[in-house]
Amino acid sequence: MSGAGAPTIHTDGTGLRVTVVAASWHDVVMDGLLAGARRALAEANVTDVREIRVPGTFELPVAAARAAATSDAVVALGVVIRGGTPHFEYVCEAATHGLTDVATRTGVPVGFGVLTCDDEQQALDRAGLSESKEDKGAEAAEAAVATVVALRGL
């Protein structure tokens, strides 16, 4: 949902219970992602919001799986910045597959707010900070709430 062609999403999430699971690495970026998710959930009238912090992005899927049992939607927020080892690929792949598995296995939408960046500047540009170009925390929350509402029509 980034860049040109991104949809404008305005969904009423009144009455939904949403859990935000967030990694703890990269404080400045994570603070921006969390603020964006909180703002988007408030704008969607979601008032029943829980937040769970886990050590890193690798731990997001297990937290999302637990949260899915008692939530209408989960928003997963994290950031992985490429380093000089294959660690980046392993963590990104594990988080992506794990969060996808949670959503498809449980039927609970998971908003994917995991930044996978080559450097810190790319992460800052997507963190929803005042100088950022994008707000991926807000986008992940909007997508999760909109998906719950869309699925109710099935």
C-alpha cells in the first residue's frame, strides 16, 4: 500500500477489538510506527486496543498468533535493517511467512507493518514521523480494520 496508486481507506471500526504487536528494536522508528497505528485506529473509531511489545521482529508471529485468539484484527509492527550477514533475510522471511500463516490459519486479519529496509534512512522515511514520506504504521492499522469489515460481507 505504498507510493503511487495507494488507496485512501476510511473504515468505521466501531466495536472492533484490535491488538497491536510491536517489536522493540530501533526506538525512533518504532515510536513512529506505533503512533501512526494508534492514530489510524482512533480515526477508525476503534477504542478497544491492546498493545504488546516483543523483543524483535522475529517474535511478532507468535505474539500475533496468541493475540488473534481474542482479537478481530492484529497489527504487526517491526523493522529490520540490512546488515552484513544473512540475518536480514532470515528474519524478514520468518516474519513474513509467520504473519501470513497467522492470518490464513486463524482468519483474523493481520496488518503488515514490518519495514524491511536497506538502511536506517529508508526506515525513517516510512516511520510516520514528521519528516517521513510514508506512515506504514497507520497503513497497517487501516488495512487490518478494512479487511475485518470487508470479510464481514462474505
